[in-house]
Amino acid sequence: MNVLVCNVGSTSLKFKLYDMPDCVVTAQGAVERVGSDHDAVFSYKNNGTGRGTAADKQDIPDYQTGIERFLYELTAGENAVLDRVEEIERVGFKATLSKGYFGVHEIDSAVLEGMREWLPMAPLHNAAYLKAIDVMRGVLPEARFVGAFETAFHRTIPMERKIFGVPYEWYEKYGVQRLGYHSASHGYIADVLNREKTEYAAISCHLGGSCSVCAIENGHSADISFGMSLESGLIHANRTGDIDCGMIPFLCSQGLSEEEILQGLQKKGGLLGISGVSNDLRYIIEAADAGNARAQLAIDVFVTGIVHYIGAFYLDLGRLDDLVFTAGIGEHSARIRRLVCEKLAPLGVHLDDAKNEACHGEAVISAADSKVCVRVIPTNEELGIARRTYELA
Ligand SMILES: Nc1ncnc2c1ncn2[C@@H]1O[C@H](COP(=O)(O)OP(=O)(O)O)[C@@H](O)[C@H]1O
Ligand SMILES: CC(=O)OP(=O)(O)O
Ligand SMILES: [Mg+2]
């Protein structure tokens, strides 16, 4: 059975076409810097022949254009793997949030309504998924659509880390609580560690367009830097991360409109907001190296936030066996890994600089005398979604 997995990220679009039940990826594609007018990067590969296309400086101004470009390559391009798009029987979405749905669900009108109802908690992501589902539905009216919601892995977080200091009725009536995201990614990291051992304490740092730190105890999520909305925890590419909520009435009193405040929190904040350079850390590092002080400040704030959560989770877990870096920044930025690990020296973390610099793909990058095993594990969010989409009765 052909199962297509759609991973609609805050800065990227990723697709994998699986041949199930063997979990063979027959073709894959990605768009980086989706939404950019001349600077998007598109790639596509037919894994059977190893041939594909890779092009940057593209115009991919929105998610719909990215989806259409991938479907064209998949079915009609030089390296197509399908004769007809209808050969896709199921589509699995790494969907973000739907009120009342925490695991894997067929996407029906109730699930879509839940996504719309909780749009304010995940404005960018839910809007992008609603669009992606709509575009796909137009192309594949007969296929089964499945949502694997990003909150599932964190259902094991205990109440004392889940409940905010707000009136308890807000929890009971509106469901206000720490939900957490990046389940597909942190869950995959736990699966990799679970193959080696059953009893362990780990911290997984998913650093991408959205960023989070997750405490994992014996394979289960014990805490996560994300709160209830996507505007929480670490700073993200262009979203704020944790802020002081008293700032909002203050900004209102200064004459900012609700729209201006939401734009600042959701689109013009984070690494982009502090640096004023870009939401892409690669450009921020370049600018910092060229002497741009705000770009350097953005890097410093980012690293400090990661260290802050690792320190807190270390104490809560009571020990730390493995520290994992994953996602776009975690997998590819030796600089960020080094800056974080330097600050973790009091925990006995000791990086092997040569291994860190040389790392491509999965690797242990700590020195032999490090008390914590520091690893890079490339995330594979799509694999679990393909399995669950296929297995849904
Ligand atoms: N070599 C690198 N150095 C620093 N940052 C990088 C590097 N490669 C990728 N990134 C960052 O990774 C981010 C994308 O990560 P990814 O996990 O794909 O994001 P998304 O949240 O969109 O799924 C980009 O914003 C980019 O800043
Ligand atoms: C929550 C989520 O999946 O975010 P992103 O893909 O932007 O990292
Ligand atoms: Mg992502």
C-alpha cells in the first residue's frame, strides 16, 4: 500500500512516500524556507533510482505551491514513481493540534472542527495543515486521511508539571494545561534509545524551525519545554517562546492593537525578532560572524534558553544518561551543540570537538570521559506516522 506522509513544519514541507507494510521510502521531497519569495530550496528524490532534483532560490510563496510541486515530481516529472496520484491510498499528516484528539485519528469533519477550534493555540501550524489537507483532498478525494497529533507522546507528563498557576476552572472548563508538541520527533528518539535499554534518563533537544527540549524517563515523556500553545518554551525561528504574560496588557496600554501583538508573538518574534536578520539560523550565524551584535545576541539567547531547560530537567530527572540533539539545527549546527555543551560542563558533559565537527548523521559526539553520552540522532518523524497511518483499521 502506498502511504504518503506530509510533514508541514513552520519553515519547511517534507514528504515521504512509503511502500507499506515494509516501510520502504520509495520517494521523498522537501521544501526549505517555504513561504519565501526567491529563496526556497526544493528537493525531490526517487529512492529506487537514486535520481532526483535539487534546486534553491525558488519561488515557493506558500504551502499549496510546495505541495503541488512535489505531487508533480511524484507523478509526472522525470523521476516519477507513480503513474497516477490515485495510487496513494492513505495520507498521514504530522498534524499539530485538535481539541479533544491526542493520538492517531482518521481526519473527519469532527477532527477538522477541533483543529479550527484550537487554531489560536497553533495558528501557523493548524492553518498550514488545514490548507494542506484541503489541497490534498482536492487531488485525492477517495484516499483515507489520518492525523497523528503532535501532543500524543506527552500524555505521560505528571500533573505537577502539567498544571499552570491559573484558576483551576480554566483547566476543567477550557482544558488549559501543558500539552507539549514534537511527539513524532521525541517519540522517535525514545524508540531509538529503547532499543538499547529500558531504564534511563535522557534529554532530547529538537532544534528546528520550532524548538523544544523534552525530558524522557524510561521511554516516556516526563516534561517538555512547550506549554499549551506553540508560542512557548524555547524561542523559535519567528515565534517568541516563553514570555511574561503581563507584557500583553502592558503592550495594549501602549496602544498596540491585538493584530500587532499577535504578529509580534507569532511571526516577527523569536530568532528573527531578536536578530532582525532572518528566521534562518544559518544566516544569523553568518551575520554574527561578520560582527552583527543583534545576530550574536539572538544566538546567545537561544543557547541560554536550551541550557536553562536542560538544567531544570536534569534536576527533575535526578540524573542524565543521554543528551540528544536532533532536527535541522540540532543535526547540522556543530556550533550550537558546542555552545550548549560548554555550558553543561558542571554536569560532567564533555564534548569531543573533533567528533562534533565531523558529525554527519547518527553519532556519539561526547569524549570518553564525559559523564553524559551526547549524541546526534537525525529525527525521523515520518516513520512512526507511516506505520500508524497504515495500521489504522
Ligand atoms: N547547518 C545549519 N546550521 C544552522 N542551522 C541550520 C543548519 N541547517 C539547518 N538549519 C536550521 O534548521 C531549520 C529547519 O529545521 P527543520 O527541523 O527542518 O524545521 P521545521 O521546524 O520547519 O520542520 C532552519 O530554520 C535552519 O535555520
Ligand atoms: C510543532 C511542530 O511540529 O513544529 P515544527 O515542524 O515547526 O517543528
Ligand atoms: Mg519540524
